[in-house]
Amino acid sequence: MRLVRPGVLYYVSKYLDFFDTVFFVLRKKHNQMTFLHLYHHSCMIFGTYMYLSQMFASHATLAGILNSFVHVVMYTYYLIAATKPKIDLTPLKKILTSMQLIQFVIVAIHFSIPLLVHNCVMGPQKPEALMLIKIIVSGTYLLNG
């Protein structure tokens, strides 16, 4: 039960993440509002809802933990970039992109394990379809990233 509050806060944060789309529209930066951007945010909201309703406190928790860590680094990068420092942020941007891609690979592998190891204990239920969807979604992020 100690994970309920962080789980709900994580779900709310997925809606807050969508505010960058609002900022793109307000700043007329339509080129930054790509299909991948909208697809990712939509999948995260849906995926987090499915996690909370079907896979709560299970094997799937790692995906949210990794995603939260990457978002802390990403928003720190945005904060630094917004201050317009006199240093080149390109190396940091490349590291951030690598972190995101590594996150997708780890999540895809992590969700594959219960599908491949049949005696893997995942929780009260083992929703194979949801795990397969997460693997496919992670793959689409990688292919389009």
C-alpha cells in the first residue's frame, strides 16, 4: 500500500508531462510537436493507467522508476538550457538521448523476461498481452527515436 501514493503521483505527472505540448502550441513551435511526441505522451498516460489498474506493484514497476529517473535528468537539462548558459550543452543532450534509448531497451528486455521464463513470479496475475504491448511500444520508440 505504500506504493499507492507514488503510483498516483506518477500517473498525475504523466498528464503534467503533456504540458510541454501546450507550451509548444503557445510558443508556436509546431515543429517540436511530432507524431512521436504525441504518441509517446498518449502511450504513457494509457500505459500508466493500465499499470495502476492491472499490474500495480509488480514486475512492471521498474519501467516507471527508470522513466522517472530519465525525466529528472531531462527536466534538469531543460532548466539549464533555459538559463542560456555560455557552455555548449550538446554533449549533455547526447547523453540524455542515450539515456532515453537505453531506458527503452531495458524496459523491452525487462518485460520480455516473464514471457520467456515461464516460472517467473510476477505478481498475482501475469498479463502477457500488456507486457507484449509494452515491448512493442518500447520498440516503436527505439525505431522512431
